Amino acid sequence: MNEPNPLYERFNQLLKQIQLEVDQLKKKNQSLIEENERLKAKLENAGSETDDVFATLGEPEKIALRHQIDGLIAKIDQHLEA
């Protein structure tokens, strides 16, 4: 009788593992595609509801934008004072 080849068995084991991981990645990819579509629709709705870009920003984004603007103002002030 033929004894099972350990390399062949290991190959099959690894192949099954790869197939499982590919299937999981496909599901994750599909989930991300669906989430992306939902976010696109939400963004389109938000854009059509208001012309005020700042109204769609959350508080953390507003704070970050405020810091960036303050930094730009400081640079302009330094340039004008020079």
C-alpha cells in the first residue's frame, strides 16, 4: 500500500488554508464595497442638503481645520511684519 506523502498532505493543508483566507478576503472586500456605497450616498445627501461645507464637519474636523487656519494666519502675519 502507498503511504501518504507528508509533503502532499502539507500542501493540501496549506492550499485549504489559502482558499479559506481568500474567501474571507472576498467577503471583507464585498463588505467594504457596500460600506463605500453607503458612505457615497450619505455624502451626496449631505451635499445636497446644504451648501455650507462646514456644517457637514464633525467637531474634531472643525478643531483640526481651525488649527490649520490659525497656523496660516500666523505665517501671513509674520510675512507682513517682515
